[in-house]
Amino acid sequence: MAGGINLFILVVAVDIVCGPLLTLVLLNPKKSRKELILDVALVASVQLAALAYGLHSIAIARPVAIAFEVDRFRVVAAADLMAQPTSGEVKSDGTTQNQLRVGWFGPIWVGTRLPKDSDERFKSLDLSLQGYEPSSRLDWWQAYELSLPDVLSRAKPLASLNTSAPGLSSRLEQAVKSTGLPPEQLKFLPLLSHKQTDWIVLLDPKGKPISFAQVDGF
């Protein structure tokens, strides 16, 4: 959903161009040993620079959280957090006051709190209009368990999904099967990212996320 596979393929393709192909273009048996060493060193430098930039791009594009936001879940990338204005509640080690930590080994599940007062509600609306959603503001995060009542009140029964489009019913059936629960016990909420908006999160009766399906949840 975050576009990581395409980005990874692009990084690999660029490194192939910068490495073997450039080497084939530059290498010439008629060149002196010194010239060949210089050529190989230049190619290696370009390739390492491209690899470093590619890994950096992947690192900031990685999903760090899946946040519940009003009536949906949203995939939050590391780059979303880097540009966020905050209210000063973020600590120097990247944690918030509730100790939710951004990591490197997959996204964490978080909730988002409500505005504290009318002034903060107005500021939140202004930030949302600028593209800074509550789900990507570190100081608005809270433990997912605190959002469970809102999750359960907003979740919809699986039977309300429109699966008339070709292929949707089979994808949904496969996702339901992976949960090990009967369909009538499952609920869902839409799942969005910057790249895609046609996914859902399947929830068990207690509101715990247990599976995903590429189905439009709106």
C-alpha cells in the first residue's frame, strides 16, 4: 500500500545501471592499469551513492504506524512524521508522552485522540486542510486500546460490503478465511495510504485488527 515494492525495484534497477552497465561502457583493455582502476573506482562511487540514496528513500517511505482516525485506518509513513508540526509533546528520542515508539520492524497500531478544546479543534482543522492529518501527528497518537470504543462504534458489518465487482468476492473470501472466524463475527473499516484507498481492515468482535483485504470500504 505504501508503494515500497515499486521503490525497491527502482533502487535495484538504478544500481544495475550504475554498476555493471557503466562498467561495460567504461572498461577498455587498451587502457592502462591506472586508468582502469580509476574507472572502476568512479563506477563504485556512483553505485554506492545511488544505493545510499535509494536506501534512504526506502527508509523514509516505510510505514511506521497504522492509525485509527475518526472512521478509518490510515497508513503513516516515516516521511509523514518528519514534516509534522507538533505541540511540543514529542520527546528528543522520538517517543510521545504515552511512550508510543516509532520503530524499524514494521508498523505499530495506534489510535488518535480527540481535540482537547475548541482552540485545538480549530488548529487541527487548519492543519488537516494543509495535508497534516491527525493520524500523522505524533502528539495526537494514543494507545490503540484507548480508541477501541470508537473503533467498535464506527466498524461496519462485513455483510454491508459491496463485492459485485469482478474478483472482489474471492479476495474478501480469502481474507476472511485467514482470520479463522465466521464472516458474521467480523467487522471492517476502510484502510487508506497515500498510494491507495481501496483496502479494508478486518476486525474481530473485540475490535482487534486481524486481516486485510483489497476491497473498497467506502
